[in-house]
Amino acid sequence: MTQEQTYLLGEQAVVLDLNCARLDNEQQNRLFALHRYLQKQAGYTDIVVGKTSLTLVLQDPTQGTKWLEALLSQWHALSAEDFQPNTHKIPVIYGGEAGPDLAPLAEQLNLSQQDIVELHSSPTYQVKFLGFLPGFAYLGSVPEQLQVARLSSPRTHVPAGSVAIAEDLSAIYPSASPGGWRLLGNSITRLFNANAQSHSLFQPGDNVKFVPQKEGLC
């Protein structure tokens, strides 16, 4: 059970904190249902869904107390069944130049490259939260056989579209940046568009399914 609480964050934000290290599936979907509900409301400038929290940046800081009560009340009113996720199928070219860590990871784990592709593409991942870069979604969970640490020395340049893993999470880099995740492949899917109504393709709670492309694996 969570011991949830709400509190003010600075002068213009309120937080619902579920006070636990990890949410179970029911609690996670309740949090996503709350996010979906708040997206249809007015009175805020941004919503930030964290691993076990939700932060609301208010238009009017004098309404903080009102929102503290509203967040807690709505959290208790919603159930996991109130959330219905969107699903995205993401084509991926695995291995070779597209995924330079696939071959060494296969050797490290004593698996074939095809084994890793099948393991990585078998789950339906859930967007746990967004962060690091605009449109960067943390996707859980990677199968246990593939759960490895980040690189000991991060790359200074990771190409946009790189499909990667680190520990129990997978992700796609929406733009080029430094990064220390293991690169398995690449996708041409555009994840962030500043001119779109919803800037990020992925939203918290969405489902993501990776689809290997036959021409990819070397």
C-alpha cells in the first residue's frame, strides 16, 4: 500500500507523491489515469509524471491549496480500469552500424544476436515516464536475461533513433546526444515534434512494441 501525500513545490507547483520505491501495475495505471484526467482540465501549464509521483505546474499560484485537495481526491476516485493505453508499433533495424552494442553484448551474455533481438522485441513495453531529452521515454521492462548495466564510459554521440537498453529499461533516443545505454538498433520513427499539438509521440502509460526489420540484423 502507498502512503500518498500532496505538497507544494515552490510557489507554483503541487506534487502528488506516492512514497514508495516502485509501483505495482494497478498503482501505475491509476497514476496514468490521473494524468489522462488532468490533461482534460484547465488551470495548469505543465504536468510531469515521475516514477512514483505527479507534479502539476499551476497557472495561478494562489490555487495551490485547492489543487492539493483535488489531486488527492481524484487519486482516490480513480482505478486502474479507468486507464486505456495507446499502443505504438516501432520498426527497428537491429545490429551492425544501427546497433553497435548488439554483437559485443551477445558475446558477453553468451547468446546469439538473434536471441537478443527476439528477447528485446518480445515484450510489450510501457512508458513509465518521460525525461532526459524531449520525447525520451523510459520503457519497462526489459527481460531479465538482457538486464545489463550502462556502459562504463558513455559515448559522446548517440545518433537519433537509437534503440537502447540499460538495467531493466529500454528507450529510443529522440535526438542525437551523449549517452551510456547499450545500443541494439535504430528506428526512423519520429518521437518529438515541437510543432505538433502533442510534442511527444509517447505519453506516460502508452504501450510500445518493437518490430524487427528483416534487413537489419548482420
